[in-house]
Amino acid sequence: MTAVRPAGDTDSVGAAHFDDAPQAPSEGLLRAVTAESARTDALRAERRRTEFLVEAGRRLSASLNMRRCARATVELAVSFLADAAMVVLPPTGRRQASWLRSVTGRQPLEEGTAGMAATAQVPGLTEALAGFPPVPSRWLDPGQVPEWLLPDGFGRAGHLLVTPLPGNGVPAGALVLARRQGGPAFDEEAEILVRVFAARAGAAISAAALYQEQSATNAILTRDLLPPALPTLPGLELAGSLRAAQQAALIGGDFYDVYLPGPGEPGEPLVVLGDVCGKGARAAVLAGQVRHSLRTLLLLEERPERLVPLLNRSLLASPAPNPYVTLVLSTLRAGRDGYLRMDLAVAGHPPPLILRRDGTVQEAVTRGSLLGALPEIVLTVVTVELAPGEVCLLYSDGITEAFGGPTGHEMYGGQRLKNALSTCVGMPAAAVVERLEQISTEWLAGDTQDDRALLAVQSRPVR
């Protein structure tokens, strides 16, 4: 509307227009601003979810320990998804399910076990542990939550969500989330995020459980392949050292063993040191077969000249590829005169070295054929006498054929081993082995090339 100037009003210079007054924002502009704000909030929420999943992936992949993975799962869950989180692992043979629980603002982590009757009290938990798809949160009654599920002082749960932790073919457990009364409910976006997180957590827990199972199996299988504890025998002292080329496996193709006659049975102790073709687990398995074959054959024959051909026949019949073995073995007879008598046989192996009391080192004059290659073998047996304090050293070629030294390309050789052994006069057998092992390690300068085995037999007066 336009104001009209009164007649005769000479002070007015023009018309005043009310249409020029400020106007309110239009409804369309308001809707645009609201929509933009909503998009910004959604983008921020999506960024937070993405950051959470990235952090979850980083922490869950950092360990192959099942308990640490379960702990990371509940700690991550209470940091972003719920006020309380619990991982329930599958029941064991005793039908007991282990659980770990974390609550916002509380330390430390809580742990426990629950029987099948207790887990059945939690809505949806039995189905989740069986791997069934999760039940939507709105269908779960938080008022049915048993007392054991939530910690003291938490109060009543306002919202509950139970989802399976998918594993490698079988469920890895279940994830239980609770929010306090008055808190936000688990909407559809939250449930989708929980399922994505649960899939990653389940994969990590499942991988850790598989690794733990395989490690336990490997430990059982490896135990029989490790060198035995050496017995204490009258009239002599034994000491050994075994270093595998693959230190992570702790086992290899070199081995030693001591076989004793059964209680009340006639016979003499037998010491063996050998080297099979190859390295690592495959060689360790063949070495274990040789040790067990010797134990069985000793029930039939204990004389080295007959025992070794029987072992050769066993190796020729073995399905293992390249069942080649070098071996040195000896019976032990300790006398009351303080002398130890050894019947030595060598099959394709470096001959033993003998350290005398005056510091001289002698090489046992005995030779023999490699085992596992030909039906007929050549074998000579010699008898060696050790005075009190003298040492017979059995060793593998991993000692003498080690490359190292100042240039890193020089072979250690038999003469260096003899020189090193000559400095061990008067030492007990354990100290001799320790010194030679140290010298060999220093020569290699950390560059492990082959399996190395040492076995020292020292004569001691019979008391």
C-alpha cells in the first residue's frame, strides 16, 4: 500500500513505500537449510561409524590370542555401541560358556562362566550361540534379562540387542549389548552397524581360536621331536646341545638320543647322534621316525653291527622322500677302574673326536655307509676307552661346515673344532658343550645355516 501525501504538505519530498520493509525467510529456504543440516549430521554420523569400524579392524587384527580378541570386542562395543557389552564364547565340553564383560567407565574387565541353563535365560542368546540370525532389538524384552548378565550397580536395562559372532564355518560366540533406561533405542542403522562389527569380531575370534588349536596340536606333535632329557648314569656324564636352522620351529633334521635297557633287563646304554636329509618340519619327522625305529629295533638287537643294517632296511622301506640318514652310535660300558668303554659305529657321519687328559684330540678311526640309500652297507665298529675326565664328542656336520668367520664366507672346518675341543681339558661335559656351542655361534655371527648338534660323553669314576 502506498501513502498519499496530504494536499498542501510542502515538507514531504516523496512517497513512503511500506513494501520496502524486511520480509521473513520463505518456507522453501527454511526447508533447504533444514535438509542441509540433516545431511551434515548424517555425514558426521557416517564418518564416526566409519572411524569406529576402522579402529575395530585395527585392534581386532592385532592379535591371534582369543581372549585378547574377545576383550577388544567388548571394549570397542562400550566405546561406541552400548553402555554394557558381553562376549559369550561357545560352550566347552563341560557345557560351560565363558564370557567377558565391559561397562562404560568401569575397570577392570569382568570374566566368568555360565551354564547352558543360565544362557537360556537371556532372550535370543541360545539362538545367537547356535548361529541363527539376530532378533531385532524391539522384539527382545529387557525386563527378562537375568541378574548375572549385568554387573552390580548397572540398574535395569532399557534396551537389549543380541547378535551372533560369525566364525569360520561355526559360530565364534555371541555379542550381548545393553543400554540403560532412558538411553536411545537400537534403531535400524545401529543394528546394521552392530552386525557389521560382529562379523569382523567373529572372524577375529574364530581365527584366534583356530590358531590356538593348531598351536596346541603342534606343541603335542613337537614334544616327541625335541631332544630328550639326558639321564644320569653311573661312571659317566652326558651333555648335549641342539640348534635348529629354523629357530621358529625349534626342530630340525639333527637329533640325539639315549636308549636305556628296561628295568631288570640285560643290556647297555646306547647313545645316538644323527643327521637326516633336509631341514625343518619334514626333516624333524624323519628324525623322529629314526629315533622310534631304533627304540623298537633295540628290542631285537643291541649290537651296533647288527642294529644299523636293520635300521637301513627300515629306511629303505620308508615312504618318506629321500630317507637318507647319517648316524653315529655307541654302547657305553663303565668300569669300576674309572674307564669308560665305547663300541663306536659310524654310518656316513663325521667320526667322533676324543679329548685326552693331556689336551690332545684324536679322531676315532671308524667309517661306514650312508643309510637309506643302498641295500648293502659297509660298517666298522671300534672300541674306544676313556680314562676318567676324558671326553668323546659326537657332532653333526652343521658344526664343521658352518660358513662365517671374519669374512663370513670361510668354513669352520674340522681342525678348528679340534683346536677348540683341546681347550676344554678338565671341564665337565656340560661346560665342554656350552663352550663349543658358544664358539660355533660366534663363528656364524647370527647367520644360522644348518642344524647343529653336539653330544659329549665323559668318563667319571664310579662311586
